[in-house]
Amino acid sequence: MYLISFKSTHHAMMMEMKVKEKNPKALTIPTPRAISNSCGMSIKLMEDVELEKLVEIVEKEDLKILGKFKVGDNTLEMVYEGR
């Protein structure tokens, strides 16, 4: 599973709409404290989502993200650093 963490709730909601058009398994969740102490939102995605397509959406919509994280059993690995 992957998490995409955003710098604003507005950007998380915009991304959720775009992702759900292609992948209805996307969920908006509170950002885990291991990623950010601020009150933020993240999108939770299953592993079958292609990260390249997500990067295209982020760049096209000019969304500000903290990063993309691969979530495993008790692990959290950044796979893309936000801009």
C-alpha cells in the first residue's frame, strides 16, 4: 500500500477526485504522525497503482505534496519526495 501526503487538505481532496476516476480503492485518511505532526490529509492507495501516473496528476494539477510513502508491516519508506 502507498500513502501520498499533502501540504494542504485542499490538495488532498483534489487528488482524491482525480485518483478515484481511475482507482476507486483510494481513501482519504488523516496523515500518520510518523510522516507529519501537522493536521493533514493523505491518500491511501493499494499497490497496483502506478506511481508514474500519480506523479503526472500531481504535476498537471500543481498539487503540493510532502511525499509518497510505501507502507509495509511496521515500516514506512519514502519513495518520492514532495516539492
